[in-house]
Amino acid sequence: MLDLTVFGHGLVFGLTAGISPGPLLALVISETVRGGFQAGLRVALAPLITDLPIILVTLLILNRVSRSAPILGVITLAGAVFIGFLAYECFQTASTKQKPEQSSGSTGSLVKGIISNLLNPHPYLFWLTIGGPILLAPGKNHVIAGILFLLPFYTCLVGTKIIIAALASHSRFEPSMPAYRIVNTILGGMLIFFALYFLHNGLHYLGVM
């Protein structure tokens, strides 16, 4: 029987990564305003290029330590803290009307997106403390788990940024939009649930629960 919990993780974390303010979202908006929808689209596709080496490296690291329950417990607890931080960012976004900072420069949109994502610490922290442990969780078929997690994760991450680029190309997107702020509030609440889930798992690996 398939564990659809992994699929749910992919949906929530993908949506959160897709709409949360950050360097890549700011770049999607600014490049769309400057160069049209096609420019924003190229930036939105950047994670599909940059994340593969990040995922492979973090999985290699985690695979070596996954046999040690205490180490896995510490990593999972770190993931709980990071998810809590993501929830905090969602609630902050829902309560502010500040626009993401726009970037400048003349480099191609896709190159900008790749550089922005590679220099952003969030993907490294995410895959080391959240994504990697989900894919390598004991008792799961890692191939099936990978498909169930990665497919909805990148569909939501890239898809939401493409939608935002489409809205920005028609000057209809503002971070102060009520719908955008409501979605961030809902995602923040869901992330708190997942933070508690990771906290429980981390304590279990450490033998506390």
C-alpha cells in the first residue's frame, strides 16, 4: 500500500517554496515586469536545473548517516526547527504589505535564476534537513517515495511561480493581495503541523518517544 503522506508533504512544501517571498520569487516578478512572461518563465524553471546536484549530494551525505538513529534524530529535529522558521515566514508574509525586493542587472533571465538559487541557502537547508530525511525514511520504498514527493513538490514549486509570472505580466500580482495573504496563513498553519510531525520523529529516533 502506498504511503500518500509523502505525496502530501510534497504538495505542502512545494506550495510553500513556490509562493514564499525570497530571491527567486523577487527575480520572477522583476524579470517578468522587465522582459515579459517568457523572462519570468525562464526564472521559474531554474530550480529544475539547480536542485538535482543539491539533492544528490545531500542524499549521499544522509545515506551515510541514516544508519545512526541519533544522528538522524538530530537532523530531523533540525528539520522541525527549519519548518517552524518557514511557518513563521508565511505568517510574516500574511501580515505585511511589503513588496519583494526587485533585482537588477542585464544577465539572461535563466542564468539569473540559476545563480540566485545556487547562492540561496534555503535549498541546501531544505534538502539536508527536510527533503532528504523524507526520501530516506526507514521502511519506505525510496524510489516510490521519491516519485511521490518530487512530482508534487516541483509541480507546485515551479507551477506557482509560473502562475505568479503570468499575473505579474498583466500587472495583477501584489504581495498585499488578500488571497495571497490568506494562502500564506493556511500554509503557515500546515507547516506548524509538519514541524510537530518532524519533532515527534526526531524524538523517536533519539529514543525519547
